[in-house]
Amino acid sequence: MTAFTVRVAASGADLQACFAVRTEVFVVEQSVPESIEYDAYDAGAVHVLAEGPDGEPLGTGRLLHGPAALAKTGDLTGDLTVGSLGRLAVSKSARGLGVGVALVRAIEAEAVRLGLAAVDLGAQTHALGFYERLGYAAYGPEFEDAGIPHRAMRRTLS
């Protein structure tokens, strides 16, 4: 399977498909407690969904913007032009097909559409190279999130 599409999740069924991928990747594979995987930020986030040719969910990610992005990242600068990319997950069967890259680019396109100037994220340290290849730069010290080492990263959008 190499064909897939990426789009903004537009319905409750789309959101459930996004959550199914997150459960598969974060809760099952990485043992992130379900109680912290889903949060109040999900309600106001822009969610993107990658689907295979038969509509099966392959990947997802979300974009927080406005005050939610500030609160999630702990940004004390009050910069409302920076979004927060998060919960990027690709099903094991779809890895290596470009789904993750397509999801990141779709989230960045939404950020531009919303007038954002940059996107921040907290990358699991094993994924730093993936994000660096997409133009993100790490900053600040390593930190733990859900018991997994992370680094903060940012990409300025053009």
C-alpha cells in the first residue's frame, strides 16, 4: 500500500479514527496511560487524518493554536503566532511510506491558514532526526513527557 490521503478531520467519525491511531501507537505500543493521552486540548484542536485507499486510518496529528497552544507549551511570552504540533502518530503498518511527513506538512499548512508564524512541538528524542529533516530545530534541555524523553523543537513558517 502506497496510496494515502491526508485531510483535516471534519466529523465525529474522523475524530474517532484519529483517536484509534493514537490509542494504537501511544497507549498500546508506547504504554502511555490513556488518562493522559486524551486531554481537554483535543476539543479545540485542528486534527489531521491520513487514510488509506479503503478509508482505513493510517496516521494523525493535531495543531493547537491561540491560548491553548500557549497553555500546552507553557509559553510565557504570550506569542499567539506560534502553534503547537502534537500527537503525531502513524500506524505500524504505514510507517516508511511518507505518512508522517505528509501529516506534518498538512498541519503546517493549517498553521499558515490560521496566520501562525511558527510551529513548536515536543519530539520524542528518537524522532529528532525526522523533525530536523523537516526543518525543525531543537532548543532547550531534554524533558520527560509520559515517561518518554523529549526535546522542544520549532520551525518558522514562510
